[in-house]
Amino acid sequence: MTDIITDTRALLRLFRQSGYADIHLRSGDYELFVARPGGGANPLHAPVAVEAPPAPPAVVPVETAKVEHLVAAPHIASFVSALAVGSAVAAGDSVARIELLGEPIDLCADQAGLVTEVLAEPGALIEYAAPLVRLLAA
């Protein structure tokens, strides 16, 4: 306890020598607020905001639940092309093509689905793990 008192006295001495209007210090369970006349309002007297509990997640019937899947870039590369939006694909089908050091690389779907969005422009430099194609699982 004497360490806290000694530290607080040293802090108050520094506060008096400084040009600060107020200081609010929090360290573990210890909290201190000091203000000069005209300084800030004491946050220790402010009403505590109580957050409402999060709403329960919406229940989606299993037969209508659709899972989206992203096909991502396995390397830093140039984006060449992708299937058109609305194209149906089977697991293992090529959905996009990238180019790495002049070599084309086909990116395949992990599962059957429908192309809902192409997220890159042809010729764009893409980063590792950048999402390229969004699929809606069949």
C-alpha cells in the first residue's frame, strides 16, 4: 500500500508542475482522477453504461440455409479470369485462373455451387489469400 501512496504523491507533484488540466490514471484495480479548476469532468462519477445483451442469432431452417464459399488466391499473382456470375460449378471445376511468373494456374472449387460474385478485375495484382470468387454452395 505504501508503494501506491508514494507513487500517487510523486504523480501529484508532477501534475502540479505540469500544465495539464486533468489526469485520469487506471492501473489494475487502482484508478485516480485529478483536475485543476476548469479541468475535465470526473469520469469516476459518470453513469456506467450498461450494454444490452446481444440478440439471439436468427434461426434459419436447415433446408433453406445457404453456405457461401470464397475461392482465394494461393499466391501473389496476376488475376486472369473467372467464370461468369451465375455459372454452376461442380467440385473440382476450375472457377478462376491466375498467372504466376508467366505460368497459368487454375483455381478449382472445393464444392459444387453457383458463382455469385467475381471479386477481382482481370489484370489486377492480387495478394496472397485475397478472395477472388464467391460461390453459393449447392
